[in-house]
Amino acid sequence: MHDFVFMYRGKPMVHKQGFKFILRNTCDKAGIPYGAKTSNGIIFHDFWRTVKTNMLNAGIDKVHRDLILGHSLKGMDVHYLAPNDDYLKEAMDKYPRWLDEQIKNVYRVLNKKVRNYPS
């Protein structure tokens, strides 16, 4: 285990100018539009939104999604909800299992298309 989300060839992606610098350079090299002021440009928040949406699709409840992503409980939730570490870990484990299943489904579709592709 490690404390980094973004890795490349087993090493953490870090830079003294921050992750935004890495993302911008990576997008430039890949020919992907970058930046909020660029047409169809991506920004770091797009990753955040995608992860939170995928967590919803994976069946992780709102409280655990928020806690995993570093959001604090708000309103009356602060007083009445007390998620424990076991439930939080269970919620965190759901997400990679769901992602693995999505990847398997993509491979199944691709393999089916390749087998049915006329030669």
C-alpha cells in the first residue's frame, strides 16, 4: 500500500509545482485539451466528479462517498451519523471491485467484437 492516488510505473506522480503541472504536461503530450478556459478542456475536478459518480454507481452511500473524498459531514449528519472504520473500509473496498467488474465487461465486449470481426 501507498499514500498516493496517481502512480506511474510504480512511482508516485509528484512535482514541486503540484499535480496541476503534471496534468497539464500530460494532456499536452497526449494531445488532450486542458483547462477550464479551453474548449472541452479537462481539469482536476473532472476526475473528482467521475470518481464520486462511479462511487454512487458502485453502491457506496453518500456519507461514505463524502468521507472517502475528504468532505466533512454537514448539518444534522454531524450529530446523528457515526460511521465507523469497518464500514468505511467496506465502502472503500466496494469501489475497486466495481471498477474491476466494469473493466471485465469492457474486455468481454471487445473480445466478442474481435471474434465476430469479419476477416
